[in-house]
Amino acid sequence: MNVKIYSKKFGFTIIELLIACAIVGIVVIGVGNLYIGMQRIFINQAKISELQHQMRVAMNIMIKDIRRAGYDPKGLGNFGITEKLLSEIRYTIDENENGIVDPVSPAVEPKEEHRFRLDGNILKYTKDATVDEVTESVSWHSLHFLHGGEVMSLQFIYRDKDGVVTTTAADVRTVHITITGRTKLSAAGDMHHSQTLNSRVKVRNLSD
């Protein structure tokens, strides 16, 4: 009696292997794209948070100093806002309480002529407003926005005791500050996120 034994071989054909490789490739690409997308979102959120933090720091510095404008403990009327422009403000503070605006000199400290201004995309501050920062930058401080952040605009609006916009420096009682910054996002192309921060400062030394 003849017994026939049939053997069956198990395996994959070339076509099946190609299909499997294609499926694996699609899955890997999808996971990779998801990871890259999540990483980009994380980086962008970090940049936006950093921009917001830097803008708040810059605003707080301006508020704290501008609030002191016109500090005049002797009441002689020698101190106040001296120049009010759209993107620049100058004012005097009696830092040493001697009743006069001291002459600007390297030997005289502290300086009493304060100034904030926007120079291009850099917010600058000095206590020696008579010094030109282009030639004597040692007297100026730059409030830099890090990690791609920059100041796009800085605006001061000056109001009198009734809240009405005024063009007379002596009538200023509050200063409305608007600062707009932006940061470049981590994406293809020239994509940015912009943020605007507003605050109103009551100049306490000029109050009626």
C-alpha cells in the first residue's frame, strides 16, 4: 500500500511582503508626523508663553517707573513729564530730593531725566534722557525679547484728570500704554504670533 505524504510550506509571497512593508511605512510616517506636529505645538506654546512673560515684564518696568514721574517732595514744581510723544515719553524725578533737576554729569548720581522709547524693534530705557544712545549706549538699557520675540509697536496716550486725551504735558494725569509684540512660530513659512498688552498708569505725583 502506497501512502502519499503531502507537505505544505508556509510563508509570504513577495507581493505580501511588499504590502506589509508599505503598511508599516505608512504607520511609521504617520507616527513620525504626529510626533513632529506635537513637538511643533509644544515649541510654539513655549514661545507664546515666553512672549507673554517678556511683555508683562516690560510693561511692569514701565508702569513702575512712569508712576513715579514728577516726584517732587519739596513741591517746587520742577519735576514732571517733559516730553510726550506717541512712542516715547520723557519725565523727571527728584531722585535725591534736593528740589532741582541736577545737571547731567557722570559724577552726578542718580540720574533724574528718565525716558522710554522704541528704537526699531527694541524697547529702550534710560535715566539720562539727554544722552544719545547711538553714541553713548552705556547710559541706555535695552529690554530685549528673547527666543525670536520682538516689539512691534509701543504707544503712549496721555489723559488729563477727566480722562480726556491731552496735548499739554502739565495736564497729564494718566498714561495709557499699549505694547504689541510678536514671536516667530516653528513652522514652514513666515508665521508669527502677535500679542497686545494694555495698561493705564496713574501718575500719582501729578494728581490734583
